[in-house]
Amino acid sequence: MQEFDPRRSATRWAPRVFTAVAGLLALGLGWKLTANDAVAPLAKAPLDPAALVALQHIAFASAEAQPGFERPENIEVKVRPGETLQGAVLRTGVAPEEARQVVATLQGAIDTVNIKAGMAFEAAVAQRRSERGPARLVGLSMRTSPSSTLTVSRTFDGALRLREMEEEVREEQQVACGEMNGSFYESVASVGGTPAVISQAAKLFSHKIDFSRDIKEGDRFCLIFDRKVTESGRTIEAGDLEYAEVKGQKFYAFDRKGEDGKSQFFDETGKNIKGFLLRTPVDGARITSKFGLRRHPILGYNRAHQGVDFGAGMGTPILAAGDGVVLEARRWAGYGNWLRIRHSGQWDTGYAHISRYAKGIKPGTRVRQGQVVAYVGST
């Protein structure tokens, strides 16, 4: 483990610690502290993950022992629109001068002027026990990338010390297996599946399974996918789906060089599982009305319902049921916003009541199966 000066070069780091750890590390690792400086210079020393975890607890105990202050607590802060970084730090309850010093310390690593709204950080702050007055900042942690973190910590002599750490990232395969309990999304998410991977699996099985009718509680599923994970075990990126099984139907990603550059999936016999049309062109939708005779909800008499109604939240993506060319994208009487796609010389699919069209969708546009073409609405 190594820490580094962000103004020089990048290396690796271990999990974040943003209490008074820097001062404690100085005792064991021989860091030189600058008692006369308000902001201490960057220091370098080898870091061990297990040692840092242990030192974090020691640091909290030490901070708690400081006369007149409570044990530090973590405060999560997000920069508001139009707010400065110093203003955001002030909202933790510290004194204006202390907030200014923190921002001055961070200037060595980030642009503290052009701060975007929504940028987040955590501050370890100790409140005074009896007398009124500002809280004391023990440390601050700010993630600058999926694997990098800036920390500002206070040494025993009161100086602030800046460190930028980077965790090592490794690639591995994650297995998410279990039984259906609720929706497909909820069930897979409960065993470690990420939103992107769950969406991949749902599209993969949409040719074979209607998730609103064919799936019941207790059905088995298993997904294997690539992911990038930090040495502290945090997933920063979920990659391609390698294997998927639902209700005994198994599909494998044997080839990633499909004509569209995306993964191609095959069953156990080597047959490409891509079907002609998707059974459910809306992710996670339920069928609210089937094709056939039904009672008209407004006019009150029976008439043929020449389509299938799917219920989903407003704005849910609608997928092209198959490869084809857009023929119509317009308002059409009782269908509201209407989209029609021709898939072959004999087959068209129509999508009604949509709230809006996806970017670039217009007559003549060629679309691929599973591509987002519109969004659920009630027009």
C-alpha cells in the first residue's frame, strides 16, 4: 500500500479513513509533523488495510478523549446549487476559519472554485460537550473517482494533512443465484445483481419468458457476470453477463463479436437464442389487457381489442420488439402518440399511448431488437 501526492503521481491505497488517523500513524510510522504550520505538508508512508481499520477505532477513541468534545460523528454533505465548497463545509457546524483552512488544504488536489452541485463528501465532526461554540473538524473524505479518495485529517498538533489514496481495482466474476421472491429485479438485486446486469438478463429472456405471467415465487435463477471491484470489496463497474439461467433455461455468452459489437448468447446446443420478436417489449411491465374481446372502458360495450396492454411506470423505456424500420411516429386518434415499426414484408408492430419518442426515432429510422424507441405514457 502506498499513498501519493496528487500533484505528482498516482499509486494505490487502502480503504478510506478520515478521523485523526494521520496523527496516530505518525507515532508508528515515523511521519514528521509540523507543529507551527496550520496546514501540514503531504506525507508518504506504506499503508496496510488491516492496520488502517484498527487505527480508525483508536483514532475515534483518541478524539473522544479530547477535553470538551464529544465523540466524532460522520456527516454526509452534498454541495447545493450555487453553493461554494467552503459554504458546504460550514454546514457541518465548524467555524468559518476552520472551513477556510479545509478548502485551502484541498486546493492542492482539486479545483475548489468550480465545484459542481451534487458533489458529495463526508466530514467527521466533534461537537462541544457543554459550552456553546462551533464544532471541531476531525477529518473529511471526498471521493474523486470510483477508486480514488481525498482525505483531510487532523494531527495531534492541530495541523491539517492532505492525502489522496487510490484502491487497487481487480476484475472478477460475480455469481448471483437464488429463488424468486417478488419481482425478478428485486430477487436478483437481493443476491448482488446490479441494475445493468438485471436489465441485460431481462432482455435476454424476453424472447422466451413473459416475466409478468411465466414466473412464480420459488423459481430458481442464476446469473454470472464480470465486475470490477476495489480491494475493499466495493463494486465500481458491472460488466458483461456471462451466463444466465431462469426456470431451467440456460444461456451462455460464447462470443462477443456480434454484428452490432454486443454479446451474442447461445443455448446448450449452440443455437443463438435471439428470437424474431420480444414477448415483452417493456422492461418489468405487467399485462393489463390481453388481445381479444373485451368490454370497452369508456363506451361500455364489448368489442375486439386488437392489441396487448402493458402496465408500467410513466417514462419506462419501450423496446423495439425486433429489427426493423420505423414507418410512423405521429399522433393517431385514440392511440395518442403512435409508433409503427415494420420488421419484414408481413409483420409490423405498433406502440400506442407513449409519452415521447426516443432520440432520433422518426420515419425511415432503422432500429435493432431491444433498442429503446419510446417511453410509456397515457396519451
